[in-house]
Amino acid sequence: ASAVARFPVRAAPFPEQIPTMATDGYSILYNEDFVLSRSDADLRFILAHEVLHCLFGHMDRRQERDAMRWNIAADLAVNGALVAFGFEAAQGALLGAWTSGLTVEEIYQALPSHPRFLEPDLVCIDTHLAPGAGTGRPSDRALGGIPSPLERRRLRRQLIGEMGRSGLLPGSVKGLLRQELRVAAEPQV
């Protein structure tokens, strides 16, 4: 909950373009109709899902990779972590036991051998947007409303450090956080 409070959560400015929820790595956007149709447990999972995308820097780490394949890999990584945290998976959440302990980059590389995750009509519980693209306000970047990649990395480090120090995370989850933090902190070339 404290991590969610640090990220701007806004109604999608163009709901027809965001059918579920979305993140640009800093802001969390939602489609009101989608939110109203989900249970409280699903919404807790999906909000935590969006926060982990932000914490793990998934939008910054995509680089030139295929957007849909990256979205699937990132969702598998995040959903596996949330289940390890003790969350009940939301209806429709992508899960794969084979992804346990893998980074999103490793999952992305392994996806061709798992064709069921590459079906063209696959529906994900969220959308991943380019950093700063989801606000609907082009002036946000110019006004400093969207943190730079360096500032987003600093925010991620701080939040993951707080989560690790909370004492509430099992050792395997701390290991996953350390691994993701290491990869997320690396400069993206």
C-alpha cells in the first residue's frame, strides 16, 4: 500500500485505448469500467502488479524488444513474484511455474518455446506504455511531472530497499527483489 501511494494513479485519459489498467513505469492508469467489474482481491493484485512493473523498471528495460512479447514476459515475472508474496492471482493473470527465479529478460528469451503465451488473441490484465506516454498530458515531461530514467531508478532502489527491510518478505522473495534490482539498476544501453 505504501508503494502504491508513491505512484500517481489516474483514470485513463482515453479509456478506449486502455481497456484494463496500464503503467508507463511511473504512473498507473485505469479504465473505470474495468475497475468496477473486478473484485477487491483482483484489484489488489492488479495494483500490486502495476507497482512491481514500476519497481522492476520493466518499461525502461524493454529497449527495442517486441512490445507484446515483452509485455507477456514482464507479466509472467511480476505475477510469479506476487504469488510468491502470497497474493491470490487475479482472474486472467498470466502464470507459469517455469518462470520462477528468472528475470524478465530470461523469460522473454524463453518464450518462443512456450507458444501458448504468444497467441494473437491473448488478453493481459494491463498495458505497458512508453515512459511518460500514459498521462495524456504532453506537458508532463516538460514540467518535470515524469521522472527521468535516473530518477526512476533511484525511486526503484529506495522502494525495493524499504520492502526488503520490512522483514515481511520470505527469503526467496528477497532474492528475487535483489536480482531484479540489480538488473533494473544497470544502465540501459
